[in-house]
Amino acid sequence: MTACRVDVHAHYFGGSVAEFTKASGRPASRPRQRPWTPEETLAAMDRHRVATQILSVPFMPTSRGHKEDFAQKLSRRMNEECAELIERHPGRFGAFATLPGDNPELMLEEIAYALDTLHLDGIGLTSNVAGHYLGSPLLEPVLAELNRRRTPVFIHPTHCAHAAELALGRHPSVIEFPFDTARNITNAIYSGVFLRHPDLRLILPHLGGPLPALAWRIAECTTLPGPHDASITPEHVSRVLRGLYYDTAMAGGPHSMLPALQVTGIDHILFGTDAAAAPQPTIDRAVEQLTNTLAGSDLEAVEHGNALRIFPRLSEPVSACLIGD
């Protein structure tokens, strides 16, 4: 069976990202993994039959503790490096732009540069931006612009303000990261984000974490007294969750797939690996779970068909991969 995949969840840890993470003491990837290089990344992509990886950086830099323009300059370098990779390896890479996490004006500037000048494939956000979740007034101008452009937005989980306590001493990847995804989208729904910005095109990692399993509860609680937008109804919650996109990174098996398919259709599930963050054996097992869970046209839709509707420029490399097979 052909498997010319579009990987929407893969991380760029080269160049300025590696320099920043080393200088800050922040781990750029899992322990014992080799430094990120395009050559090794392409080799791993070929092993997994990935035609194209859409790269992202799983954090938004801020200038806290640095010069005032630090985050803006670092985000710009990261985005330009990704654009250079795309140019050097046509069809093999795409990228979600990294934004500075300092203020909405700088985010808007980088959105315009990344999409209009660099022609990157979408925008990357984190599940909270320095403690601000979707629904925060700080992010409203950014969401308005992303809604206007209808550009794909990849929302990667990050530490919340209380991650150390909530994770109970475990690595936040165990449960806290996926829970912050659910926390973020629930707050967005209850704050009326999708009423104000109905054309947002959001991609959630890890099949939404616990969000699909909690969907009925989140919807039903809109009927109870509480602090939420008066226009939010169970039907609105269902429509929002149906319209989101969910990737399969570290979540391809039935335990994650079946709840996701209760809130959306197979047409909104995208292939992802968490490459450069997840260890290769974990990626191997996750891909195996996916191919054991889905088959036929459903598997093909997840591996590339759904992504090509969102990223039509990738049709050529995927078609070349299919023909070559």
C-alpha cells in the first residue's frame, strides 16, 4: 500500500533554535537524540514514507530577560531559516511561522511578513501565550487577523503557569501538555472565540488530547449557570469541535482515534509524528498503531488527502511520491 504522507506535526530544531535552546538551557529535543539536521530529517522522512513535513517550533520566544527586540528578531530568524529550507528542498518541507510572544502588535507584524513575504504555510501558536489562553483580550487582534486570512493555525501545547504543580513532578508530556490543549480550546469556546471568529482553521496536536473524551461534558455544562458567553449552546460546542482539525502525533491508536471520531469526521484527521521531539521508536510504534487502526480510503485521507485540501501547494510532491511508488 502506498503511504505518501504529509506530516503536519514535525519540529524544526536547527540553526537559531538550537543556538537559543543551548544558550537558555532549554532542551531542544528528547535526551539522547542527535542534533537536528535536514539530511537526517529527510532520511527519517523517507523511512516513514513522508513526502512533506510541515515544520514548527513548539514555543513562542519572548523578550523577558533579554533586549526589548529579542523575541521579534529570533522569530524572524527562525522563519527565514524555515523559508530557506523550503527553497533548498522543494516539496519536502513546509512551515508554520513562529511568532514573538510579547504583544499582539509584534505578532501581527510577523504574521504579515511570514505569510506575505516568506509565503510560509501557516502560523504556529502555543496552547497559552505567556499565560494568555485563546479568549484573552490580548490575543483578540491576532485571532481576528488569522480569521480574516483563514490561514491554517497549528496550536502546540506548552507549559501552563502551574505546570510544575499540575504535572506532579512528571514530564509535562505525560498528561499536562494534552490537558493544556483541552484547557485552551474549552476556554476559547466558553469565551465566544468561535462566535466572533468563525473562520479560524485550527489544528490540534495529539488528536486533541482529552478534549474529545470530555466533549459531551463541555457541551452539556453550557446549560448550567456559570461564567460563559450567553450564546454558547451544546450545539455550538459540537459545531466547533467538528470544525477543528486533529493530528495523530503520539495518538494514532484506537484509544485516541475513536473519541476523536465521535466529535469530528475522518476528513478532519491529519497525519503527524512529533518528529524531532518524540524518539524514533515512539514514532515507529505510533505509525504502526495508526496503520493498524485505519485502512483503505480512511487511512489515505489521514496520510495525505485531508492535508492537501488545507495545503494545496503540496499536491505536486505527494503526487510524485504516489507515482514513484
